[in-house]
Amino acid sequence: MMLEKSRQHIQVSPNSTGVTILIVVLLLGFFLWGFLLPRIAEWESVRNRADRFSKAGINPAAIYYSDHPGMNEIEGRVARKLNRAEALISND
């Protein structure tokens, strides 16, 4: 005598799968922003780096380094070095 196990197939609609994935992603995002990142910000090495940037006048929230007030001078130095390098290459 052979016993057969009955199998139940649970059909999951694509919409409920998408909603489940969305909920998981949102919960993961809340965990990262609400719990993990604030804990990392308390680490001594992270605080030291943030303090060093603040003392140097670098805004850690700046999207681009061009937002830094000293960037015009830095860009000028880079441009002068590039011009000198191009002049040396063209003279050869």
C-alpha cells in the first residue's frame, strides 16, 4: 500500500508578492535610518572624522565639494597644473 501525501498549492497573486517586497524594503529602510546609522554615528572614529570636517569648514551635508568656499582656489590650482602639463607635452 502506497501512501500519498497531499500537497496544497498556495497561489500568491503577483500584487501580494509586490506588496510584501515593498513592506520588507520599507522596514529595512526604517531599520537602517532609524536604528543602525544613528548607532554608527556614535562610534568614536566617525565622530572624530565629522569633527575634523567641521573644523576644516567642510559641510558633510554638501552634495558636491564645489559647495565648499575654498573650492574656487583649489580648482584654480588644478587648472594651472593642467595647463603646465599641456604646455610641456605640446613643447616636446
